[in-house]
Amino acid sequence: MKVFKFRGGIHPLEKKEITKNKSISKINLPEFVYIPLSQHTGAPSKPIVNKKDAVKVGTRLSDPVGFVSVPVHSSVSGVVAGIVPHYHHLGKKMDAVKIKVEGQELEEGIGEERNYSNLRPDEIIEKVKMAGIVGLGGAAFPTHVKLSPPKDKKIDTLIINGAECEPYLTADYRIMLERPDDILKGTEIIRKILNPERVVIAIEDNKKDAATLLMEKIGGERDIKVVLLKTRYPQGSEKQLIFAITGREVPAGGLPFDVGCYVQNVGTAVAIYEAIALNKPLYERVVTVTGAVNNPGNFLVPIGTPIKNLIDAAGGSLGEVGKVIMGGPMMGIAQKSLEVPVVKGTSGILIQSINDVFLDDPTPCIRCGSCVDVCPMGLLPNLMEWNINANNFDGAEKLGLMFCIECGSCAYVCPARRPLVHAFKYGKSEILKQRRK
């Protein structure tokens, strides 16, 4: 089988062996869940429940506000304790539905297999929206929006993303091993909506067993191809994935549909199948809990569960904790509170010991060019940082700052330990402030 690849990128230590053989298991329910009304790209949803309301698993808690918005649903049965400001993974408190947990009683109709073969594409898209489905690979972009490309943008290639290139994380890998049939059913639903000419499931070549299993499940009955990707970070990024498989480059400022492609995560494909076939909204997801914990693993976690409960499920931390990251070590976000809840885009919780955290002060850039060599977007990270530090945001923007995907490859190889991604996030925020003015 041909192995595909893209330009640039890095090969960090994978560390996937810690949890790759750990089957998905459930965790004990917390005392409270905190379900943020903002868990996705776009407008936060509007709450439709009040304090003291009784809810069940799957009860809709909010209404979407506008096109780029989705509702949230209860992940437990219990009583609403209020709409409260609560710790959020983006660093500030945001409104969340606080629920006193009493059990896991399902709303009526959820989980019952139904015939969906006669549903029209527009009906499927509406059900996906009201099920609250967003991209589970980390970006958390509302899926119904992605499923509605402009009518003049023909999608000829559907790519199901099983790359999972972030070190440590194995949630998608376990989904591919444990739920391959549901991935394929979700893929067929997406195919029905977009009617592409070809369908590809893309998997890095460090997961050949998952690729083999899916090829066996596909057999000769489905016109779906499994392709292997050269293991390299950030392979799972949409633009890099599209280039590796098709050779097409998404234009600057463009989107995948501009080159006839649509990319969806394997976990999202399963969520789409569950929403359409089982009437199940997105109220839980698989999360890898790994790093400096006693019993790392992959867990099926109710949305809104505090991080501290996941660490307990993994047997507690090992030694002094230096950093707790939501996501992987490359693109994840360090958290300041263990009360932060799991959201729809939470693919992993990485606990780093104090010895694994670099605390050295950065030194001046030595102009080695390593960051330029590995940038998967072909940018000039060293010059962009120089302009940002000089408050020349226009200069940084002209160098392509807004097209940076914040993958962290540049910071990973920098011998001077320059905080490049931090600078780029800051520069982008300043440019957006200027635009709003």
C-alpha cells in the first residue's frame, strides 16, 4: 500500500503505547456536572431549562443561536442546580448548566434503532444540528455547517480522519478498533448528504492494525478506500491531510470545499450515526487520560465531568504535578483548575509531572531556520515573532500570521525555547481587535 505524506512537520515522541491497548471504559459519575453553553466555534447556545428542573440523559438544555451554533444536552439524569459561571477550558469563567447528578436514566426514544434510509439530506443535517454534534477532533466546528457547503462547491472527495497525530492520545485509535462498523455507517450517512466521487479513510501508519480491521470490514461491499499516511505531526490537520491524499492545496483564506474536499473525524462519524440511527445527541465522548497517572486509559466520559474526576478514574496522579493539559502536548491548553469540565472537543487529558515541564527562560533567536523548515504551512515563524514583539502586527499579518494553525512544530524544534505559539496567539488577538475597531 502506498504511504502518503505532506511537507514539513515533525516527529515528536509518540507515547501512545501508554494507552493504546487500554479498551474504552466508563467512569464513576461525579456529584455535579457543569455543561458549558459555549463548547464550539460560533455563538453560545441559549438555555431553555431553569433551576430545579428535572432532566434525564439526553434532555436538551439549550437552543442554538443562529446558523453557526448547536444546542447542548444533559449527560446525566438529575436536577438543574442553576445556570452558573464556571471554569472553562479557554481560561475564563463562562455560563454552564450545573446539574446535581442522580443517575443515568435516558430520555424516551434514545438508543432505539430506527430506519433512516428514507431521510432526505436536509432532514439528516437538521437532526445532526439538533443533536449538538461538532467536530470531535478538537476544532469543535458545528458539523451541520460543514455538511452544508455552498451549492457551487462540488465535493468530490470525502476524507474520514483517523490520523490522530497528537502524541499520547489514543481515543480515536480505540474507536477505530472497537467501533469500526459504526464508523462506516456514519461515513455512509455523510456520503448520502455530499454524494462524493470517492471516499477515503485516512490512518497514520503507526495504526496499521486499525487500518487492516477497517479494510476487512469494508470488504468488497462498500466503495471506500483505506489509505496509510506517513506518521508525522501535524498529519491530522485538514489542510495537511488533504494535500497528502489529493495533492491539492487549500488556498490561503480558503476552506476544504474550495478544493472539492470534506474532512470529518472518525469519532464524529460515529456521533452522526448515533444521532440519525439511535436518536442519540452528543452528550458523551471518549477521552484519553494519560501521562503521570497511576492507571492511564481511554474513558467514555459524560460531557461536563470535571477534570479531577478523570484523574481519579485514572488512579490519581503520580508525584508532583507540573501541568494539566486539555488535549495533547502540542496543541492542548494548560488548565489552571481541575474543576474545568470535559467539553465536546476534549480528546485527552495529559498530566505532566514537574520534571516533564520545561521552565527554562527563552534565549535570543539564533536564526537557525529550524522553525521555517518544519512549518507545515510554509510560513516564517522567526520573522513573525520578531514583528509581533516589535508590535508590528501589520508586518506579521503580511507574513501570513493569520494562516498559522498553531500546531507548535516551530516551538518544538526551537533550540532557544522561544514561546512562538504564545506569540502567534497574542498577535492574532491584536489583529482581530484592530479589525473590530
